[in-house]
Amino acid sequence: MIFHAFLIKYAEIAIKGKNRYLFEDALVKQMKLALEPVEGEFTVTKEQGRVYVFCPEKYDFDEAVEALQRVFGIVGISPVVIYEDQGFDQMAKDVVSYMEARYPGYNGSFKVYTRRAKKSYPITSMEVSAAIGEKILDAFSDASVDVHNPEMTLSVEIRDKIYVYSETLPGPGGMPIGTNGKAMLLLSGGIDSPVAGYMIAKRGVKIEAVYFHAPPYTSERAKQKVVDLAKLVARYSGPIRLHVVNFTDIQLYIYDQCPHEELTIIMRRYMMRIAEHFARKDKCLGLITGESIGQVASQTLQSLAATDEVCELPVYRPVIGFDKEEIVQISRKINTFETSIQPFEDCCTIFVAKHPVTKPNLKVIHRSEEKLNEKIDQLMEEALASTEVIEIQ
């Protein structure tokens, strides 16, 4: 069966009151961007409280649906067949033809739901539903009507033409990208941070990202792995500006000057400082990390407090209460898992202490950082100046 359009359903946007149109416009914009790679010219429009995607004569149905299922804000996608309005008798025949093509030999329960957007139509919605139901029962002798708990709901919308649909494919939910500001994601090559970026983007936040590279201790393949992860997240979040920071000299200097049990915390604090620098530069409203309480030594409550102390911007941790398996499940869902487990180590795993402190004392950390003196400021400036920016589409 050839579907002529998709009816797009949303949830949270509908309760936005006077600002609703802003969210709808953002949703339409993201849908257009998502459909650009799909062959054919799609038209996305708002019509009488509905958002529709009108399809070209020839297109890849599965590819179009897959693209729409990555657009945050959509909760349902209903494939629609459109018929010319040639009066009720022809409409009834068209609906029966739809059923015969879509559900040959149907023997389950159903109900007909009619929405009369064209108020001048001479028959009421309930009358249309009842009459079409009778025609379907005549054509499908083993079918039955159940208005309370039907196995299938056949929807008929009377507009300038007749729109018919009977299923709703799931969307990702959430809010349209760009409706809730922008934040900076600390993106590593692991499992957690891409999931964190996805989850924050799902709430309508546009994301940018920063990755800490440590050549020659981390390879170009490790860097490419992070670029690949950013591309996978960008399929949902839209374009990402990825800042690749050369962190080697800073790490080596900290390694040389500070107690080894404090390495992870102090390195993490400098990563947060750098990430906040780029966040402010790019007008982000916060930082995003993939930390989960207690997963590793740097993710105890005490360690998280120690790293947060250097930040003025808020730090968002969407997977903070998840266990590893819950994070893995989401990574599989968004197709980042297989890339994340590629065996190319990042700078966090290369310079890890054998016995890291799990309950850092901030006074002790401050004394250790004082040993780094002006040299660390110089290294920071060099790292910031040499940062590579990659535009991820």
C-alpha cells in the first residue's frame, strides 16, 4: 500500500499554551532536517492543529519512518492514505478498499473514529463512524465492532480531502531540539557519555561536545571513535560542534607534580575548567557528563562534589542514578554501544591511578593544585589555543 502522508502526533507540546506554536515550529524544523537525506521532496506543514508530512510519489517508506523516529518531540507517526472527497458513498467505498488492501480477510474487532475538520460536511462525525462501520461489517463478515477495547481503530479525517489511517508507529518522545537552550557534553569514547548526550537532547537541549585527546598515548583511532559516536548522537540531536582538546601536556604535568591517588580527581577538575571555557564561549547554559554514582572512584558523591567545585555553570548528569545495564540498554537502542566498546583507550583510562582516592578532601586537593603554579595556566592556554573544532552533521 502506498501512503501519501504521515500524521505526526506529539504529547508535551500540546500543553504549552500560548507558546505552543514555538514548539510546533521547532518540531517542523527538525523534521525537515531529518528528512533531507531521504530521497524525494517531503513537505512538512501545520494544518488545523495537526502536523503532517506529505510524501512524494516515490520514496522509501522505511527510511522515511526511521528518520522521523529520530526526531525528538514526536510520540507517534501514523501513515495516511488520502482520497478525494467525492461524497459519502464514495468515501465509504474508499475506506472499505483501504481495509481490503491493508487488512485482507480481517476478522478482529474494530471501531471507526471520525474527525470532521471540515465543519461544513453534511453528516456528523458519529453518523459517519456508524455508517462506515456498517459498510466494513458488510465487507468483512467475521469482523466485529468494539468501541471500548478494539483490536484496531480506523481513523477517518474529513478535511479538504479524506484522510484514512489505522496504526501509529512509535516516536522517540521528548521535546524538539533547541526549545530548551544549549549545553556542553563532555564526550569520551565510553558507553555512558553518548547516552547522557542523547538523554539531555531528548529534553529539547541543543548539545555541543568536548573531547580530551592525549596523543601519542591515545591514537587517532581513539579520536575517530569519538567522532563516530558524535555522529551517532547527532542523528537525534542535530549537528554537534565537537571540540578536540590536546590534553597530553596537562596530564603529564599533573602526573609529575601531584600525588598519584589524586590524579583522576585533579585531571577531571581541569577537564571541567576547559569544558566550561568552551561552554561560556559558545553560550551554553551548562555542562553534561555521563557520570553514574559509584560506578568508578571519580564518581562517588565526594568525588563529584570535588569536580563540581571548579564550575560556575550547572553540571547535568542524566544517568546519575542508572546502573550500567540500564545505560547499556539505551546505548543499544541508539546504536552507540558497538562503537563505544571498540578497544581504543581514551585519556581517562591511560592515566588512571592504581589506588585512586574515593573521598577526596578539598583542602588537600587545593594544596596539590597549588604545586602546579603558573605552569599549568600556560599549558591550559596552549591547550585552548590548539583545540580542533569538528562540525558533526
